[in-house]
Amino acid sequence: MKKTLKIIGISLLIIFTLLAAIPFAFQGQIKEMVKRFINENLDAQVEFSDVSLSFIRRFPQVQVNVNDLVITNFKPFKDETLASVRDISFTMSVKELFKKASEDPIVVNSIYVDEALLSLKTDKFGNNNYDITKENTGDTSEENEPSSFTFSIEDYRIKNSVLTYLDEVSKTQIHLTELNHEGHGTFSAETSELDTKSNANVSFALNSTKYLNNNSIKLEALIGLDLNNKKYTFQENKGFINNLPIEFQGFVQQLKNGQDIDIKFENPESDFKNFLAVIPSEYSKNIEDVQTTGDFKIKGVIRGVSSEETIPNLDISISSNNASFKYPNLPKRVSNIIIDTNIKNETGKVDDTYIDIKTLNFKIDEDVFKSSATLKNITKNMSVNASIDGVLNLDNISKAYPVELENALTGILKAKLNTTFDMNAIKTNAYNRIRNNGSASITDFVFSSEDIVNPIHISEANMRFNPGSVSLNNFKARTGDSDISVNGTIKNLLGFLLSDNTLKGDFNVNSNIFKVSDFMTSEDTVATENKTTSNVESLKIPDFLHCKINANAKTVEYDNLKLKNVAGTLFIKDQQASLQNMTSSIFDGALSIAGNVSTKDETPTFNLNLGADGFDIAESFKGLDLLKNLAPVAKLLNGKLNTTINLSGKLNQEFSPDLSTVSGNVLAELINTKLNANQGALFNKLEGALSFIDFDKLNLKDLKTKLSFSDGKVSVKPFDLKYEDITITVSGGHGFDKSMDYKAVFNVPAKYLGGEVNQLIGEIDSEEAKNITIPVIAHIGGSFNKPTLKTDLASGVSALTKQLIDVQKQKLLNQGKDKVKDMLGDIIGGNKTKTDSISKGQNSVINDVLKDIMGNNPETKDTTTTKTDSVKTNPTSDVVKNILGGLLKKKKSTKDTIN
């Protein structure tokens, strides 16, 4: 016995080993088989990572696995992925592996697909990306050849897959996720039955309108197969749309030009709870314990031919009469629910399909809300005729239905209006085809959010609907300490709500007090995750908004600034806000603003022109960071300022100017201004170095200066100051980081430069000496808090002293010239008694001397050009010496010099 068991065990081991090893021997043949099938049947690029064979998994049949299969389209869907499958397997008889290409087709018994992603698409030209089977070439010899595979399928399964269908012609979108489907039957028999189970989440949209949005669909269907007549009959079938059960019967038969469809369906139960079951559970929550009254029925017939030209006739009704529901944990009941809706198509033409919502009414407490609508031509230019009439207490919504609102709603909404339009009219603003009539109002509406500091309380808002526009007659709201009153006109409201059109408007906004902080996020109390914008996102002006706002506010408070009588016009278009004629009173003066702010680019930008008239200098430079950076020293000034500032740059994430990017120019004028020099480190430094100036007494009256700034640097064009009879010229610049690089040139009269200089001036006793000035240059660096100072005062005093000495020398020389000239004149007169030859010689010598002294003869020349034995002439210096010696020592003129 033991020996027998041992033999059996060894045999089984050998068989198992062979079953595990044999696939490796057929590996190449299997790959060739798969490639042959692909090449012979598919017009697409197909890739796979591996093909494997197993005799064990489906014994006694063999299983072929293809891993990581990817099918990519050729033109006109070049490089688009049609399908990707993680694993696809086929089972077949072992003998099928030994068939040659010339023999009968390989018979496949089952197919299993795991994690497939299938994207089906029909473009606007009618091309299908799934039409990838090769066309028959027309060669009769090939027509009679068998295909590489035939299917005698008994089982198939699709697991954890996704299917997307997009038809650009009919504008249809179908998206199935978490798709699981399996079927069991015999496809090779002429008549048989197919038992199927399916479940998936389905989204369905037609012409941009969503009819199903991730709804759970379940279906158990027993389908009769008549393969000869290509007819498939639904025998025992029950499906679920979310939790709504649907039973249906009928058939679908393939025709040459389409499908013949005849299907009836209805919900088997009439409880109104079935209506709640249609709503996705994430919104309706658990409806098991919901109390309901009344009925709810869905009944429909789909009958006719579905082809490229026609659709089946439709007759679907949805009805409910005097129903109600109440959730066990909510205090309010929704009652008097009446639903009467039909979806019909009586011609087979898709454009003739229409939805008629005759009645959709309900009541919460004593508030009754009624509505009706008709939708026609829904696949193309849908036309709408809708009416609403009722009252709705917004606070009761969450008390009657388990809706999860991020923020509580309160207020009373009243509406009675009718609207008629078609979608093309909405998109093109064809107001003649948009007819609105009626009114709507809301009172005591309170909106709160974690993104705002204070709730917004709308005490009253009245709207009148007109063709093409909505009149906002009265809008009053408060938040925090701020109040707002608005009236105006809203244009293209329906185009904005129903399409991607721009919302246009013209508004007048008034406020007694408007605090910007009332509308901003409180960073201390609001968590980062509750903000509507991310840390890397800047505030954006909506691209859908195109409006004009005339604003008037008695007081606007922003940070530490308080603006009075703010008025102006704001234009918003293309993500740009433009200010025009904006005026206000601030800092005891008048402010004007014009320019724009744009958020079209990733980083917001601004370009503004500011005008200030009669600003209190000290207050304005304390309150405005921009002015602090442009002229930090101005905080020491008392007086009035007129200025115009042109600036542009980028805005940071807080929507404040990024000072490193700001550039522009400034023209400023000081009026009746005084300097508090003793309060600034810079002027204390200057007074220590230049003791002859009291900077508190600088004359700043009507001072004008120009600044330009960019890249965080301010450049100051030269301007002049005056202190008594000292003129000062200032130039240079500073940075927004408070660094300085300035030069001040002080034109200082000599009298301010010490006692020795004044004593020398007194000795000279001339107007020229008294009016001498020297430039003293001060180089100012460092920062405004820690300034550095270098002056050339010592070298200036030294130069002045030399200048005064030169003046004294010139004065003495001038006096000597006058005396010499007078005395020499007498000598020249006495020479008239001498002989002509001697007189002419002396006159020539004297004239040369005078020219030397008076500076009229720069070059020394001999007084005679001819020497004789009897007459010789001394050099000029000897003549002058003799003449001055005779005059000053009362000696006679020597005649011995003439021989």
C-alpha cells in the first residue's frame, strides 16, 4: 500500500512539474500566436510587457495571460490611448496551442479582463477611435480563409475597470467608474441565455447638461440570445439607479442600419421613499427611517429604431401626488409635494425631444413654493420657459433636509417671475430673445464664513427682472461696523449663470462708514486650511466681471488711515480694475487717485497716479509707508505738502505693493514748512559739523523737488535751500532700506569761518573780501538712523585764507601802481628840458616799467635796439630801482648812466 501511494505521489509530482514546466516550452509559440492575431486583425499600435501560459489555473484547460496591454491609435487619433489593460487572460483547450496558422481558428472559451481603462471617442467628423479592425482587402482567396480566432465563450468577466465615451457630434459624455460586469452563457449556440450581473458608478451628460452624476447603477439581467436574428430579449431583469429599483422588459435587435428597440420599464413600488432613493446617498443620507407619505412613480416606453438619423420614440413620466417626507432627526417636514413631469419624443427626431415639468411644488411650514418649466430642443439650441412663484425660508432648508452647508443660511426669499430664452441667445447676448418678467426679494439674509471676519447681513435686496437685464432697486447690508447701500442694473445674469458669459453691471454704491478690515480674513482666528486662496496664490479680480461702480463713502478706514468723503468711479474688466476721478480728504488735505490694478498675469501689477493737495506733512509721512520710503526725513517737517506721484510695480500676496519692484517719479512742493532738526540724527550730525547753521531756521518756503525711484532706490534731482545768506544745493539718493548717499554743497560767506578770517577781512577792508564765499561739500552716507558725515570745511578755510591774502596783495599792488604812476608822471614832465635823445630814452624806459607794473607788457624787452659808444642803457630793474630810490630818498637823477 505504501508503495502504491508512493508511486501515485511521485506520478502526481511529475505531472504537476510537467504542467508547471511545459508553458516555458510554448512561451515563444504563444507570443507568436498573439502577435499573429494582432497583426492580422488590428490597425493600431499594440504593446504588452509579457505573455504567459498556465496549465494549472484553469486545468484541464490552458490559460494565456497578456500583461500590461496598451493599444494606441493611428491617425486621425494619432498617439491617443484607446485602451490599457493590466491583465487580460483567455482560456482554451490544450489542443488549440498546437494549431498552425493554416489550420482552423483557435477557439477561445472564456475571457477575463482586470483593471482596464477604455476611452471611446467619436470626433466631430464622425470618425471612431475604436474602429481599429482591419478592413477586408477584397481578395476572394483571403475572404474564404478563416480568422485566427473564434469565440465559443461560456464565461467572461470585467473587473475594476473604467470606461469613457465621448461623442463630439451629439455632445454626449458617458463615464463609468468602478465597473464590474460578468456573464455566463453559450455564445456559440443559435439560441441560448446569458445571465449577467453589472454594477458601476455612472455619469451622463448631454449638451453640457448633467443628467447623472456618479450615480450608482446595478443590473441583474437574464438575456435571451437569438444569434441568427441578432435579437436580445430581456427576460427577468431588475436594476437599481442609486437605490431606486427599476424593472424592465423588451428586446433589442440588430438591423443593418441600426437597432430596433422596444423596452418598457417602471419602478415596482410606489412609495415616495423611492424618490429619495434616486438622489445619491451622499446627499440623501440614510433614508431607511425617513417617514414618507404619498406615492412616486416612474414609467416609460422606449420604442423605435436607433440609427444615425433617428432615435426611438420616448414616453417617460415621473409623478407624485401630495407626498411628504420627514427625517427622524430634523424638526421640519416637507409636505404637499406634487411632481408631474414628462420626457417625450413622438417623431424619432432627436431635436424633437422635450422635457415638460408641469408641476414641481412643495411646502415647508407655511411657505409654499411652486415652479414649472418646459425644455425643448435639448440636444442643440435648447429653449427654456420657466416660472417660479413662492416663498422660501432659507433657514428651514437644513431643518427639513440633511444638506451639509458649509455656512448657515438665514433669510426669507420671495420670487414671482417667468423667463423665456434659448441658449444661443444667452451665449450671444441676443436680448430680444431673452424675456424676463417678475421680481424677487430677500430680507434678513445672513451669510457667515470662516473666510470672513464678520457675518454679512443683508437687510433688504429687491430685484426687478426685465428683458435682458435685472434692476437692483435696493440693496442694504451691514458687516461689522460697515454699511453698504447699492442700486443699479445687472446685465446678462442668465448668461452668467447658465453659460460662461461675462456678468455685466452698472452700480451705485454708498456707505456711511466702510472699514476694509470688516471684509478681510482674520489671520489670528482663521486656520490656514480654511482660506479660500492658497499661500502661493494672490487675490484675483474675477475674469467674468465687467462692471462700472460709482462709489461714495463718507468714511473709509484702512489700517491706520481714515479717509473722508471718498468718491470716484471704478471700472472692472478683463481682470483689471481702473480708478477714475477718485477723490478723498485725508491728512487735512485732498487726495486724488487714478490708475489701474491688473491680476491678469500670475503676479498682480498696478499703475497709479496720486495727487496730494495741502497734506499735513508730519501726519501723512507717519501714516503712509510709501511716503516714508520715498522721503524718510519728511517726518521731521511741519507744514503743508502738494505732490503728484506716478508709480507702478507688482503686488505681493497680501495685495500690497512689493517695494522692490516699485518705480516712478514724484514732484513735491512744500508750503509754509518748518524743520524740527533736533529730532533727527542726521541733522544733529550736520549741526555738529557745521556749527554756523541752525537747521531749524532753514528756509523751506515754496521748496520744490523731483524724485524718481526704481528697484528700491530713490534718486533726488538737485534742489536748492537757503539759510540766511547761505545757499545749499542738495543731490543724491537713498534706498528703501534707509541707506543714504547724498551730497550737500554749502556756499558759505567768509564771515562765518572764524575770528582769524574775520580779522583778515577787517584788515583788507574791501567789499570784495566781504563778499567772498567758498563751497563746503558735505558727503552724507550710512543710514537715516546712523548717518555718516564727511566735509571739506578745513580745506575750504585754508583756501579762503589764501584767497584773502591774494586779495590783500592785489590791493597793496594796486595802491603801489597808483603812486608810482603819479610820481613817474612828474618825472616824465621834467624830462622835457633834456635833450631830445636823452628824453626819448628815458621815456621809453619809463613806459616799459609802467607796462610791467600795470601788467600790460608781459615780455621784457630792451629799451634800445642800438648801442653806441656814447650812450649805454641799464636793465629795467636798475632803472626802476634808481627811479624809486631817487623818489623815496630825495636824490637827484644820475646822469652818469649816459656816456
